[in-house]
Amino acid sequence: VIQTEPKDEMYQTICDGILQWIKGDVEGIKKSMADYEKKLQEYAREEAAQKPKIQVAGANVLNQLDSMSGGKGKLIV
């Protein structure tokens, strides 16, 4: 469900795509799709850069920490 009204720019982009499809402008459609894919990749990179990275210790490190804590097999979080 769309919560806000799209900008006029979005309507224009959609209309241009429909007209290209109707006219059979294959090269134009390919170019539009390539541009769209680039924008999506850029957006995905930006989103990934903003998310905190979670690193997980390997089993050998966890075993070493476990043995240092007395080897009782408690979970280390």
C-alpha cells in the first residue's frame, strides 16, 4: 500500500516507460532498465553502508574464551 502520493517525476518515468513499450523502442527500454538497475545498486550500497556490521567469532575463538572462563560451557554473547 502506498502511503504517500508519488511525485510527478515518478508518473513521468512510468508514462515514458509505457510509451517506449507501446512504440517497441527496445533500445530505449534496455537503457532505462540499465539506468534503473544502477540506481538500485547505488541505493543498496548506501543502505548497506548505513547498517551496523555484525561480526561473529569463529569456533576456535569461542572455545578459547570458554577454556579461559573455566570451561563450564556457558554461552558467550
